Amino acid sequence: MYIYRADEIKAADEAAENGLTGYTLMESAGRELYQAAAKLINRDQRVLILSGTGNNGGDGIVLARYLKQHGYLCDLVFPIGDPRSEAASEHFRYYKSIGYSVNEIQGKYDVIVDALLGVGARLPLDKKVQELLQWANKEDSLRLAVDVPSGVLSDQGESDESAFKADRTFCIHGYKPSVFMESTAEYYGIPEVLDIGLPHKAKWKVWTKEDVKRTFPKRKPGSHKGSFGNGLIIAGTDEMPGAAILCSLAAKRSGIGKLTVAASRFVSGIIASRLPECVFLHDGLKKIVEGRMPEKMTAAAIGPGLPSDETVELAAAQLLKTNLPLIIDAGALTKRQYPKREAPVILTPHPGEFQKMTGIPVADFQKNRIQTAVDFARENGVILVLKGRNTVIAFPDGEARINTAGNAGLAKGGSGDSLTGILLAFAASYKDIKAAAANAVYFHAACADYWKETRAETTLLASDLNETMPFVMKEFED
Ligand SMILES: NC(=O)C1=CN([C@@H]2O[C@H](COP(=O)(O)OP(=O)(O)OC[C@H]3O[C@@H](n4cnc5c(N)ncnc54)[C@H](O)[C@@H]3O)[C@@H](O)[C@H]2O)[C@@H](O)CC1
Ligand SMILES: [K+]
């Protein structure tokens, strides 16, 4: 489940040409498209294929050939001109040489296939293309897009207002970044990747349930509490004690060996009544600011339920001086420099917090959120968990994972506090920090999905995530 930018697709194409020609790749793409489309189409339905002048149009030509060969009713049209790319022109010659013709749009179609523009599209669309897509969007047809819906840019969440509104999009070789941008996701309908036999070299990938299964560390029978880390949480104020409770509960539920919570006596009292497994560092924030760190900690988290003030900033600075894996969330997320250190730093902003940390307006980076997150992670040497639908987990080496699990039930105060607790537990107990971060995001989201299987997502409370975790994790432990 890889994600490729347009330049990576072009590079993969060129590299493949050492052995596979553009013609062969297009043949593979068209055949895969046929196999996917044939599952959705009957032979008595009328299919229209809108083919463009480039290789996206070429994929449409091969699809048309396969559909016709297999007895489907298919019209192939070239509304913006004949094929111009080499591979598409060759396929067009072959298509005509075996007796198939080019058609005009005539009457009603049950299925409209958009093979006009793919990763080579430029915006704005001209009026003629806009009108054609507006027509296609109004027709009562099943709309299938090849690779990218026309009018949507492949790498950015930018689109023409008349972009093709697909029911399904068959993405060739891998997803394109705009599948995961809020402003363009809807145009893709249901996206599905078609493999065309090229090797995968992507730095960005969707983190799937199979990835979680593969990387979920098994607890060895001879383990002891020291095997799963000794975490420190600095969270919660007397006005916001709940954040510390949710974060601590999530960390314990996620398997951390030992947990110390640095909070006021009042907050500690509340946590102790809910979670007798914790130990407390009274007036912990003050002690940490003074550099009086509790001993033998193996990971720390700071921020849930804390204000963005000078004391919290000083505490974060002290923690950054240590070599503990560190999760920085909520009130502790500010604009700052990150020192070079060996242990990982994981930052967990939602878009509003990321804007505060960087000064980049939400609307600007949301259109390009994977690349923006990766750039930030690289420049600052941190792991960035940019939250929201399709949370991005970006690493300093340029890699990124996208989480597609979860639902809008998570869009509530308190849900981020739980994620920080899970991240702390995993950062303290996994050897592979990339898997720790991606799996934490996955489990947090999967708990919300588990809830939604039997209950309304509206009713999900952040504290319910801790109740569903035992059931969700069971499948991975066995
Ligand atoms: N490795 C891969 O993933 C493969 C990709 N293939 C296909 O190739 C596509 C990319 O092909 P291309 O690079 O030729 O690019 P496209 O086919 O996406 O578009 C380029 C063509 O469209 C024209 N064009 C761009 N913007 C336009 C606009 N606003 N209005 C009208 N015309 C416009 C260009 O002048 C050019 O002729 C992919 O999207 C995919 O469908 C396949 O053929 C096989 C291999
Ligand atoms: K297309």
C-alpha cells in the first residue's frame, strides 16, 4: 500500500524501461484495469471511456480493447485530441489495426471511465474539459477514474471545481498523495491500487493491519515489569485533571511496565482512585524544571492538559536534555529548536497546534500535509505525528506512514491524551521506534472503529478507547 508522487512515478517508469517498455507497462495497466472494472460491469451495460492525449489516455485505450475483446459494449472517445505520447500512440495503432474504432459520445451510459488526465495533469482545466467533466458528473452513471480523477492534482490537495467525481479510482502502481488530502479525497471515491509489476521503492506507505501484525512485539513468557519500560507522564492541572487520567490509563492499557505521573497532589489523588497501578511525583513539573528527574525512567511524555507557559517550556527543555524517548503533546507543543539527541522525540500536533508550532496556515499545509510533515521531521530531527483524518507519521529520514483507520468519533477533547499514553507505552517497550509510532496511531484509531462496529460513533468518549483496547489488541497478541 505505497504512495507515490508524480516525479516518483516518472522515475519508476524510466527505470523500468531498461527492461519493460512503456508499451508493456501500459499493457499491464490496461489489463489490470480491465480485471478490476469487469467485476463491476455487466455485458449489457454501456461503457464510455474518455481518453486523454497522454499515458492516462493510453491506459484507457488498452482497457477499451480488453472490454471489446470480452464482449462488453464500450465506446472509446478522445474529447481533447488524439493520443500524443509514444506508448499511447502505439497502443492506439494496435487498437485500430485489429479492427476497433473510435466513437462519439452518444446517448446514455451506465458506466463512464475517466482516462483523460493522470499524474501529468495541469490546472486550470480549459472550458471544454470543464464542461465535459460537468456533464459526466451529472450523468446517472457509475464513474470510474484511472489513476487520478481528472481535474485533481496527484501530489497536492488541489482541484478544479469541475473535477471528475469518481465512485472508484484505480490507482496505478500506488496511491497518489492527494488521495489523503481532505480537499481532494472525496473525488477519488473508493481508491484501489492496481499492481503493474514494477518494484516498490516508496518512502511513504499506508500502515495497514498486516503491517501492525508483522511488527507487534510479542510479550515473552519470562518477561517482568522492567521488560516493558518505565514511563514518566507530566500532564494535567487542577483545572484539567482528566487529560492526565486518560493519558495514564492509555499508557497502562498499552502495556507499559511501570508508570510515574508527575502531577499536583489533587490530580494525583484522582488518578490514584482510578488507576492504583501508578506511582506519583508530587509537584513533578517544578521538580523537572529544576532538573530533579526521577531515576531509572526509560521514556517520558509531556503536555496533555498543561498550559503553554514558561514553566512547561522549561520542563520540556529539561526533558530534551535527557536521552529518554520523549513524546511532546498539547500544551508542550510550541515553536522551538530541537537539540541533536540519540533518543527519538515524537511530536503529536493536530493541525491547529502545527500552525502554532510553524506559523504555516492550516489551509496551506493541509493541501500538502505528507510532504510538509516529512520536511518538518527532517529539518528538526523529530518524528512528527500530524493528526486528523489520515494521520501522517513522518520520520527524519524522509519516510512516512499514513493511518487510514479511525472515524470522526475521535474528533473530541481527550482523544489526543489517550494517543500520547499509547505512544509513551510503545516508545518505552518497542525496539523499532517507527513501528512503535505507527502502531500506536493505528491502535488508537482501531479502538474507535471497534466501538463503531456496535455503537454510534457520536457517543464515543476518549475514555472508551481504553475500554475497547483489550479487545482490539487481542487479535494481534494471539
Ligand atoms: N508507472 C506507472 O504508474 C504508469 C503510469 N501510466 C499512466 O500514465 C499516466 C501519466 O501519463 P502522462 O505523464 O502522459 O500524463 P497524463 O496522461 O496524466 O497527462 C499528460 C497529457 O495531458 C495533457 N494535459 C495536461 N494537463 C491538461 C489539461 N489541463 N487539459 C488538457 N490536457 C492536459 C498533456 O499535454 C499531456 O498530453 C498515469 O497517470 C497512468 O495513468 C501507465 O500508462 C503505465 C505505467
Ligand atoms: K483520470
